[in-house]
Amino acid sequence: MALGHSVELPDQHVACTLQVALQRDLGGGDHAASLSRWRNPVTWVPDDGLVDGIERVRELAVGADEGASPWWYEQLYAEARVGASRVPWDHGEPTPYLVAWLRERFPSGRGSGRAVVVGCAYGDDAELVASYGFAVTAFDISASAVETARSRHPASAVDYRQADLLGLPEDWRGAFDLVVECTTLQSTPVALHERGAVSVASLCAVDGKILVIARCPADGDPPGPPWLLSEREVWQVAAGGVRLSSLQRISMRGGDRWVGEFVCA
Ligand SMILES: C[S@@+](CC[C@H](N)C(=O)[O-])C[C@H]1O[C@@H](n2cnc3c(N)ncnc32)[C@H](O)[C@@H]1O
């Protein structure tokens, strides 16, 4: 298991360098070959990860750290639909770490089976996973986010659903060969992290994989949201038959990232 691996990424080369970092950690191929597979480089640099709009998120979240289920996300997305707020994590592109991971894990560009994208927002990650051939279910607690995802991707094969990670449909238990969790756990108050992690784990089928991407906490962070995950909290996804197979800490100006891969036995 690769654990605690740390790679310094210069901002301007983050996309390519990230792929090299992942390639190194996963132990395969040479770097030149790895870079040549970077066919569609991302155009935004996930520097601090949160741009305009975080202040409104913080206003809406007042009191949420008491442990309440964060239904206030619906308010943010409803405001965004009428142009009254901005969704700070909407970059109009998939998450770079997910782009890199899929390329490494599925170099042929094809995967198979069922995948689920947790906290899918406007669906960019879900559409990317679907492009690999997975049958994708993507869910968000916000009905407005789900409606906007459907309208942004009208020809999509992704099954977009409104659902709460903390109260999932029973028939999703153990149903997915690939589970993608990107910054949803950190969007829930700390008191809910363990329940959320166990819930993420519950989605995974035997022999399936879970990818967890989250921002690492740092000294001087303001109070949440986001409520960033400690390494111990990332490990909490190893619940039931799920075990951690690799965990990287990727160093970046503006906030390190956890990239964890889990397998379900
Ligand atoms: C920080 S955003 C990340 C969105 C997307 N995964 C990304 O990486 O760009 C967190 C998302 O999780 C959703 N969310 C928060 N709590 C949730 C819950 N309990 N169940 C499902 N979705 C939730 C929010 O509505 C929001 O869209």
C-alpha cells in the first residue's frame, strides 16, 4: 500500500504533473508515455479549490456544524438557478484528480459495470465516468443541482437522482463496481463524517473500487464549510468489507489533497 506519498506540484503544470505523481505512486509505465496519454488537459488549476461563492455557502451553513443533514445545499443551488448565487465548486470540468486516476486505471479508455458518483453537483465527473463505458448513477442531496445536471447534459446516459448520502435507497447497497466520492464527505459537518464514510463504503460491490478525493486540513483553516477530512477520517471509508489500498497526499499551493483508493472484498 502506498501511504502518505507527497509530490510538490508547480501550479502551471499541475495537470501533467499530477498524472506523473499518480503514475509514480501506482508504479507503472514511464513518465513520457504517461504524459502522452494526457489527451484532454484540464484548463483550470485547482489552487484553493473554492472560488467566488464560498461566503454565501458559509452564511447558509450557519449552525450546520451541530450535525444537521446539510439540506441547505438546496438553497444554494436554487439561488444559483436564478442567478442569485454562484456555486463555488462549479468549474464546468471534471475533477483533475479523477481525470488522472481514470486514465491510469483504465488506459484503454474503457471500464465496465456500474458506477456511482456521490454528491454529483452538475454532473461533470459523472459524465466523465460514463464516457469510460460505466453505467452511471449520480446523486446529490439537492434536487435543483440534479435538475441542472440533467439540463446541462440533455443527451446523457447518466441516471441523475436526488438522494441523501446519509439515507440511501436500500437497493444501492453493494450495487456499484466503482464508487467516486469527490469532496462530498468534507461538505458535511464533522459529526457526520463517519456515518458518511460508512455510507460511501456501503455502495461498493464485492471486488469493486472506491476513489476518495478530499482536501487536507491545514493550520489556520477557517471553520467549515468545508469541514476538511483528517487522514483518520479518510480511513473511515474502510468499513464493512472495504479496505484501503492506497492513500496519497498530493502537495499543492492552496491546499494538499487526499487521493485514496479502496477495494471491497
Ligand atoms: C463540494 S460539492 C462537490 C461537488 C462535486 N462532487 C465536485 O467535486 O465538484 C459537495 C456536493 O455534495 C452535495 N451534498 C452535500 N451533502 C450531501 C449528502 N448528504 N448527500 C448527497 N449529496 C450531498 C452538495 O449538494 C454538493 O453538490
